[in-house]
Amino acid sequence: MSDEKSTDHYTLLCDDPSHEVVLIDCGPRETDAIRAVRKVTGVSLWHSRLLARQAPVTLLEGLSAYRAQSAVAVLRSAGARAEWRQEPEP
């Protein structure tokens, strides 16, 4: 028997990978969708309008699943089409 110490290696996996929120379409109520974009992103109303008109566009990145789902719920309640996705591995 050898007196060498064994070394264990572990790979840690992230429990909650980061997610992104994608605005697909403003829907029929563009003004409400622009206000919702402003609410979830915190950017100015003018910048929110630019983002909304560029749809499909990624609005937020690096969120937990809960925060991404919450942001999508706000956007959908304003009549916009939005979805949350798991960010691809680098």
C-alpha cells in the first residue's frame, strides 16, 4: 500500500443558468409595449421605443429564470410577444 493521498476532482454545475428575455413583437398595443419595455429595462422612453421597433431584440441578459419569467409576464400583459431563453454556453 502506498502512502500517497488520493485527490478527488469535482465539477460544479450551476443550479440556475442565466437566461435572456427576447421581445419578438410589440403586438397591437405598441404604446403599452413600449411602456412595458421601459418598465423591465429601466431605459428611457425614447430608447424603449427604439428597442421595441427593432423587434425581435434581446432586452435583458444574465437573469435568473424567475426574473426572466417575470419580465416576460410584464411584456405579455402589455400585449407584446416575448419569450425567455436559456443563454447558450460560451
